[in-house]
Amino acid sequence: MPLQQTAVPAVRAAPGAEDTRTPLTENALRESERHLRAIFDGAHDALSVLDDRRVIVDVNPSACRLFARSKPDLLGQRCDDVLACDRDFGDLWSEGQSGESVEGGFRMVSTDGVVRDVEYSLRPHILHGRHLLALRDVTERKQIEATQRRLAAIVESSDDAIVSHSLDGTVESWNAGATHLYGYEASEVIGRPIALTVPVERMAEIDLLWARFERGEHVQHYETVRLRRDGTRIPVSLTVSAIQDEASGIIGASTIARDITERKQFERAVQEKNLDLERANLAKDRFLAGMSHELRTPLNAVIGFTGTLLMRLPGPLTNEQERQLKTIQVGARHLLSLINEILDVAKIESGAVDLKLEETSCQELLQEVSASIRPLAEAKGLRLDSSLPDRPVVIRTDRRAVRQIVTNLAGNAVKFTERGSVLVGLETTNGDGPPRVRIRVTDTGAGIAEEDLTKLFRPFTRLHAADGIPREGTGLGLHLSQKLAHLLGGKIEVKSEPERGSEFTLELPQEDV
Amino acid sequence: MNARIVVIEDNETNLDLMSFLLRAFGHETLEARSGEEGLALIAREAPDLLLCDLDLPGIDGYEVIQRLRALRGLDRTPAIAVTAYAMAGDRERALRAGYDGYIPKPIFPETFVQQVEGFIAAGRRPSSAPTNRPTMAQRGD
């Protein structure tokens, strides 16, 4: 912005200069000179009067401030010596000698070392041999302009639509992001109502938002829908801030709108995916239930009628008939165990197992398991001992699952032990970390070779016992038990020494899973 | 203890198995192959016990027990679900529907009759609704 015309100062006429003015009375003349002097001294701009040799012959207080020197100090100095700037003052002076005013800007350093942005205007020959140099300090204005340019660049480069509008909803600014989002150019929309970006069905929302805004609430990430020029509706997230004026308070608002189409699509996709998964899981559950039902029905006839024959309900049996029927019975019961365990594993893997957590007395549970295993142990001539603490140990867990695991471990112990005993123990941990209980099943059986220990929990692992005696089993029991233990927030660990025996430990958290 | 037992089962083999077993132990069996037929049989014969499959053509075993529990004078008939629905939760579902007992298939003939006789001796479970006014609402919990 060029420097405005400065009031022509009244300077003392140079000696010998011809006075062309209308003669005035002495008094009026003095009055006029005082008047002009006051204007000269009161001017905001720094004014210096130079002679033909660029020597300063007069300065106003603004000039003293700009140069940071006193008036007596400045008078009689050549302007070139006083003015330290990034333009050559000689060049500037020469330009002015053609008689035209010269205007422009430069940076100068005043005596106090401060760098200032300055606009100058050199008006040569305001009087004979007198030239006026007017300087205006625009440092602050330049800084504000630079800040504004920076902010404008940020706003302009944002992907978000940033729009400001006045209190009555008239659009005042519109960035490139807004053009991209709404489809209007800034020139088309500035001065028009912001409501043209709001779909009819959302009009009521403007008043609502405004009311929240006036209550001083921060409107942030408000999810709604806005209207493009082509009529399409875009999901957006709005953040609204007040535009304040020192004098009159809120004078408008700026709205940042972010296009959340992609996020919404993503959310919908995730939702649909979840629904699909739910449906798939439900279908799997139904399939498992159906399979369970369909496999059991024919097995009922096999196990049932084999049983009635062996009970001799229809009539007597020969020894060979009995032997063969027993083979069918064992096979059928094995098949039933397989079906049960495969379904259990499938249910755990599809996440269809609902744990029923309840206060469970470990002692009671272990006594129940021992009671059910005892006949098997005694039939083999084994001792079944238990070592349970006197203090009741109660944990919150799924009783049925724990019973299933311990029954499996104790059953295996009896199965793989030919001589000696099976011991069921219980202890609680007092070390670091959350309290846990350990249920230990120790046997004096065949033991497991070290290389087999890692395979133990895999499905359908049928290890050859170290004593070479083949045993019945589905190959799923330990696999299932470990899965159940994990489900309960615990684990099963094993230690074994061939020919000395094995120790299986079920560790469970005392608190909820 | 000779009891009269209605058996509702649509699978001929399984019906045959249960009937044979029960008769072998001296009980009288009355056979039905659908829920509707079974309920008619109960209404006519007022048996000592009902054994009922859950997966039936027409009304299923859950519906059978609801209707039985609404039959004035017969609502206290002990009833056992004998079913191949043997996944976790199936027992609870059957008991909630109004059955007094639940025996999963396959049945074990060595213990089956003993189990069944236990229910005849015990009669209706103690938590049952009052004799004269059982309602659907009380059953449908």
C-alpha cells in the first residue's frame, strides 16, 4: 500500500527565497506558520526536510523516534550518514531529482539497533532547495500481514472445508477444501447464506448448534450430513469455533467440516463383517447341534441293543456271542467319547462355549472326581490318595469345565499306571502376581519320554506308553483339557520321568477369568 | 413296582428299545409317535410317567410338556425328556420347559430303567406349580 499523501509541512522559507503567497498581515502569517508547525510535529510519519546536499535541516518528533536520535543530533547531518538501510540513498535521491515523488519501501536499522520495515516517500523541491523525506514504520503491519499469509496458507492447504460466516449466516471466507467438499468456488458463495450447504432435513440442526454454541459449549466432531452443489449428501464431522471481536464479542463462526465418507463406509463394512461373522457363528452352532443330534440317534440303537443283549434280556448268550457283543459295546462307547470330545473342541474353537462362573470349592470338586475315579483305580489294584489343605479353597470358575479337566487327568493317571498310586493334590500360590490354585495329579506309572512331552497336547496324539502296553483313548482328552484350561484363564503343565511316573498340574486363577 | 408309562418317540428303533427295556423290567408301555398322539394317550390313560423325545414331527417335546402342564388333573404327571440334544445347556432348557428329568441319548440300558423308576417314586419335582392352576406363564419362564 503506497504511503498516503502527507500534509505538506510549513517550513521556514529559505533565506532569499521568493515569497509568492498572497501578502498577509504579520499576525496571520505567524498564526498560519504555528498551525502548520503543529501539523508537522504532530504527524505520525517521520518527516525530515533535506537541502540539496541531503543535509537534514528539520525533523519532526516521529523522525527522532524512528532514528532513535535527538533533533539537535540529527540537524546538520547528511541523511546518507543517518539512514542505514538496504537501499542506496544516493540512488533514491537521484530518482527524485527528476521532480516526481518517489515512493517505495526498505528495511532500515535505527541507532538503537532495531531493524524496521519502512515505507518512504521522497518529495523533491517542495520549496526551492528543500526536499521532504517521509518515512513510515510498517514493521508491525508487515508482521501481521506475514502471520495472516501463513494462516491463510494453512487454511488454504487444508483438506478440511474451512468456512467462516457472520452472525446472520453469510459466508465470509471459503477455502480450497470447502470448494472441494461442497463444489462451490469461493467467489460463487461468499456473501451468500451458509444454509445452502445444509440439507433440508437438517435445517433445524443449525439453530440447535447455534444454541449450544451461544451457551459457550464447544461444538467438536459433531457428525452430520451436508449438501454438495450437485445435490449429493456427504457425511461430515463439524467443529465450530467463535470468531470474537474485542469490542462486540462474537461476530461470527468458523466451521471446519471433515469429509468422513470413507470412515463411515469403513464403519459400515466392519458392522456388516461383524454381522456376517455372527451369522456364520450361529450357522456353525446350529450345525454342531444338528450333528450332535444326528450322530447320537443311531448310536442310541447300537449302544442300547448291545446293552440289552449283554443283559441277556432277550435270552441266554454263548461265550463267543458275549465276547463279540462286548467288542461292539467298547467300540460304540469309544465312538461316543469321540463324538463328545470332537464337539467340545469344535465348540471351544468356534467360541460357542458359555462359561458359567460360580463360587467353587476345590476340595468338594476334587473329592467328587476322586469318588468317580476310585472304582477304576481299585479295579487295577491302585491306591488313590488325595492331599487337600484344611483351609477351604474357593475359586470363581466354571465348575463343569474344571471337573472335566481333572477327571481327564486323573483318568489318564489311572489308565497309564499299573502299580503304585495316583495322588490328587491341591495348593495355592503365595508368590508374586495374582493368587492362583494348583491342582496336581501325580502317578507312579509308565511316564512319558521327553521328546513326546511337547506332542502331548496336540489332537489325536496317541503316544506309545513307555511300558509298551496299549491303552484306549480318543487322542483328544488332553487337547480338550488344555483348551478348557486356557478358556478358564489357566494352563496345564506336565513333568514326567519314564518308568518313575508323571505329574500333571492344572493352574487356575483364583479370581474371575 | 409296575408302572404305566407313555413313551413319545418318532424313531421306531429308539421307541422299540425303550419299550423293550421297560417291559423287560415289568412296566407297561403305551407308545405314541407324535406329540399330539401322545397327549391324547395321556388324557385317555392317565399314565404314571411320560418319557418324551424332544425332536418330534408336529408339536415338539417342549410344546408337549407345556400342554401337559396345563392339563387339569394330569399336570402332575412326572415327565422325562429323553433326547439326542445333549450339548451344554440342553439339560437346563428341558428342565426349564417343565420336564422333571433329562436323559441324554444314547441311553445306557444297564442304568436306564433304574433312572426312570427313580422319577416314578419321586413324583413331580417339588418346584412345580400348584396342582389345580398351572398356567402357561408359570411354565414359560
